[in-house]
Amino acid sequence: MRTTIKDIANYTGFSVTTISLVLNNKANKIPQHTKDLIMDAVKKLDYRPNQIAVGLVKKRTQTIGLIISDVSNVFFSTLAKGVEDACRKQGWNLILCNTNDVHERDLSYIEVLAAKGVDGVLFCMSRDSDKEKAKESIRLLEKLKIPFVMIDRYLEKADCSSVIVNHMQGGYAATKHLLGLGHRRIGCVTGPLALQDSKERYVGYQKALQEYGIECEPGWIFEGDYDWASGMRAAEYFSGGNLDVSAIFAFNDMSAYGVYNGLKKKGYSVPGEISLIGYDDIFFSEILDVPLTTVRQPVYDMGVEGVKLLLEEVDSGIHTKKCITFQPSLVVRESAASRN
């Protein structure tokens, strides 16, 4: 049976009120000797506070939820690590929810977290969330009166705080690097273009082409799903022989890995025949056979800042609309080479 405060009272002879004051660090007028006796009893009886009961009294569970789309993707596992480390440092608990990129699971997990009594939610919506689905998720969070912060994937003009990256700058930097190497026919493997982050990378891609007076051809664009499989399909598409791209910009590293693998199976060398750039700079990008040139996102730091922003809102009780925007940086490795 779980040890209760009443058990400690029976063991020590002190009142439940006295013991409660000591356990809640409110025993300013209680002698130190009494405190020591109570704390010794706590250890001997292995007393552990009932967090549900504590939460009911304090109206807080010291727990937040993190909803992410794919924990098997190193990007999201790194994000989750940043969130978890920040929670532990602040003395908070974390419930991790993995949706497998399904919008209905976004909604289901929001309901689950509300039922668990979390104090707030960090929300990275599924990749199949278009504008209307994103609004549906946000409306549910607002209806349930749960403080929340959108992280990485977000809805433009949403009435909430967010932690994001300047993806337009990232897309621009990647494309401009390829242009600077002499490439003029640059294919790109986007993420789902319904997502704001994918749209912004595409805008950056187009901006760089326009600066060089290059009109983007529709055949250069392959809409992917931010995963390895869509990168493989993109490699099949671009290696058809009729598009003649000399470089490919993949909108995340997982897609880039699929492109790399698909091109290799088709007999194309990277960067000898086709240059390749990714986006994220997750761990494996540095240890490929041909290390991947990519755009680095400070993913771990995004998780840490997301926790800080959410806890500020939880502590203040005030709904805010802050946006923390990280700047990406280009990491030059061996997968992109000069166009002869």
C-alpha cells in the first residue's frame, strides 16, 4: 500500500498539518529537530506524494505534452531530446506523443493530454495537415483551454506563440550555393506544399533563381513527403533523362538520403554527375559515403526554447503571441560540386 501523510503522522506522533507544512516547505515556525524527525520517517516509510492529488490541490501537474509527427526521424528525436532535457532542468515531466504524420492522431493526442491534465502542449502538427486541419487542431486546443506553443511546423497568422526557423533564408542559401557553383538547372524535392515551412523553403529557392535571371521550370519541382521513400521516387523522376538537372535541392535530409540512394542505384555519381543539397543537418548527414552539404537547423535549441516559452505562458497565465525565429546556416561538405 502507498504510504500516506496519515501514516507518517501515526509513526511520528505529529499532526497531519505539521507534516504537510514540512513536506511543502512552509514550516517556518516548526523546530528543525521536528523537521528532521519527519524527514527521517519519510525516508523510512518510503513516502512518495500522490502527484494526481498534488495536481488537484495546486491545479498544476508539472507536466507538458509534446506532439511530434515521426519519432523515427532523427530531426524529431533531436527536437524531443531538447524538450526533455529542458523539462528535466526545470523539474517538469514530459509526455511524448508520436502521430506518425496523421492529423486525426493530432486531435486524438490533444484529447489524451487534456485528460491527463497536462499544463501545456508543444505542438508540431502532422505533415498531412493543410490549413483547415491546422485550424481544427488549434481550435481544439483553445476549446480545451490548454496553453500551447507551435514548434517547427506552424500556421501563419495563428493566434499563438511559436518556435520556428527562417526557412525562406534556408531555401535561398541552399539554392544560391548551387548557383554559385555554376548550376543553372536545379531540381528541388519539396515537402508537402500545404505546410508553411515547405512553402517558405520553396519561396527561398525561387528567390535565388530569380536573382540569377533563371525562370523556374515546372518540371524541376517534385513534391515529396519529407521522407526517404519520396526521395527515392524523386530520384526516379529526375533520372528519367529528359529533365537534365545538374543539381537537386531536397527540402530535408531524409529526402536527400532517398535521392542519394536512388541516384546511386541508377548509376549516377554524387557529386560527379549530379550535386545534392539537403536541409536539417541531422547526424547521419556527416557520415554518408559522400558527406551531405545541407542547411543546418538548430533543432535541439528549438526544443529548449519551446519549453521556456511554454512555461512562461503557463506560469503567467497569460495567453501570448511570441515568435522565436532561429536562423539556419549552410554546412558545406562534399555532395555539391562545381558545374563544369
